[in-house]
Amino acid sequence: MTFQSRDAWASLLVFLFALLCFSALAGCAAPGEPAPKRPLVPGAIKDLAVRQAGDAVVLTFTLPKNSIEGQPLGEPPAVEIYRGALPAGAAQGKLSTRLVYAIPGALVDTYLSEGRVKFSDPLRPEDLAGQAGGQMVYMVRTRASRRRASADSNVAALRVYPAPERIGDVRAAVTETTVELSWSPPQRNSTGSALGSLAGYRVYRAEVEPGGDAAAVDDPSKAKRKTPLELLGPTPAAAFRDTQFEFGRTYLYTVRSVAQYEADSVESADSRPVVVTPRDVFPPAAPQGLVVVLVPATAGAEAYLELSWSISPETDLAGYHVYRSEPEGAAASGRGERVNRELLLSPTFRDMWVERDRRYTYRVTAVDLAGNESPASAAVLAEVPPREP
């Protein structure tokens, strides 16, 4: 190779090296178009559950908090609810569902109950009539962006039936030991047809915030609940006795009828609720067995009268009062004058304020923790003899 050829190759190599350096510098100084941002995809819901409540299907599930890549969603995603149906007797196969509800993310909070979404899908009478015993199928997706939804949730299915009509007239009466509920049995189901045999009723109760009874006078359904509805128990008749209550607390009661369809049962919607605040206005029973004994005078003390009576069986007893009257003829006109200053905690009393040669009539009452005072006990006559000459 000649000297000039070697110079030409050297010049070409220098040119190519400079071009590569320039390209590298240009790439560092002016980045190209940014890669497209991947959409935020919520994780799939895995705890979808469904149940029939009256003429509606109630769906409950927990919203995802993170994306499929573990990133926090920050805000509640939108919810898409899909539904399908398989008529009674139809062959099992691949069920198809269609979108029936779309809840924007900004409104999802309005459906939250105790940390879970609770959504009610009302069923039309014609749907219930045509699908009685048929299978309803539900699936849910969530969406944090328009570009891509989450994967399908678990599939939840149930059989639906016409439910008993809603009970509209629950009544409540308070006694000393029970809240007695009663109502009129339903006559028709949610399709308007005559109701077949009932399996019974289920009674539910929730505690209402203090003062909630006043707020719920016109509309008990607006009472602010302190606790969720809980099943008190079943009953075969249109009546129920609640013995597990406390005076002074406010309770909301609702009743659901139960219809039986072979192996399946369905509850009606909640009855019109009734709100009750039981008040203890029931006095204790009168004390029994009052006995009055004279304790004679001694050299250092005057005579006095010792009273005792049977212990009251009341579970909320606070104490006793002792009443005295004189002369004997005045005893029939009333209790007399109370002689104890403080409420007596035990069934005994010493009357040290008696006089010689006087007759006294005693009666005793019981008082409960609410301040209710019992009728007076049977009267007992006692006499303090005159001083011996």
C-alpha cells in the first residue's frame, strides 16, 4: 500500500470516529420520544358474594387497594358489574354475562358499608316470575383508567325466587322483662301472587345512637345506627319476645318473612322498622315479712324498736325506705312519715326516736336503681310501754 493510501485510510477512520462521538453526544443532549406510560390496572376482586334480599340481589365485595404491579391505587377505582342468567332446568354450560351497572370511582364511596362495597340489584316482578328457581350469575371488574380494566372477579351465582311481600306494621310493647313485637303476616309475594306457606320469620335488631328515637319518630329508617343489624332469632309465629335488652338504650327492630322453596329459602325485604327506647317505669314488689321488735331500755339507754324484713328478690334493687305513722288510726290513711334519711342498703332498721307510752305503725318500701318505689308493705303495729314507776 502506498503512503498516500495509508493517509486516506487514516483520514477515513478519524472521520468515522468523530461521527460516532457526535451521534453519542447528540443522543445524550436530545432524548427521543418517551415510551408510552403503562396503564394502572387494579388487582382482581376475589371475594364477590351475592344473596337475595326480598326482590333484589345484594352484592358485596372488597375493592382492590393496589395495582397488579403492587402500586397503591390512591383513589377508589370505577366498578363494572356484569350479570347473566340461566333459566330453571336449563343445561349447565358456559354462561355469558353483560355489563348492567357502571359506578364511577367518585361515587363508589357511597356504596361502602363496613369497609366493603354493598350494591343492590333490584329484580323486576317479571324477572322473578320468569326466573323463579333459575340461576343468576354475577362478575365484577374495576377500572383505574379507560385503557384497561382489571381481570374478572370470581363468579358468584344464586337461585332466585319470588320473596314474601314486605311487612309494614311491626308493633312494639315494653314490659318489665321483655320488648314484645308483633306484626301482620304477609299475604302475597313480590310478583303479586298469593303467598304459599311461610317457613317463619327472622327478627333483627340494631342499637341506635343516643337520641336516635327522637330523630326517628317520623321515619325510623333514618335512625342513626350505633351497631349493625344482628339476628335476634327465628320465630314461627307473627310475634317475638326480646328479653336481651337494657333499659335506657334505643333499639331498632325489623322483621323478615321466610319462604321455603324445596331446599332453598328466601327472606323478604326488611319490614318497616320500629324504634323503641325501653324505660324502667316498673316499681319493685312490696317488701314482705316485716317484723318490729321492742328492745327494752337499759340503765344507759332508752328503749327502741328494731325492724327487719325479707330481702327483696329484685335484681335491680337499690335499697329500702321505712315509714312511720301515729296514732294507730292514722295508719290506714297513708304511708306516714319517712324515718330513714339515707336509702337503706340492708333489710333492717333501728328506730331510736320513739317515745314512751306511744304506739307506732310501720311500713317498708323497696326502691330500684331507676328510682321507682314499690307499694308499701303490710302495716305492722308496735308499742313502746310507759316508764316503770
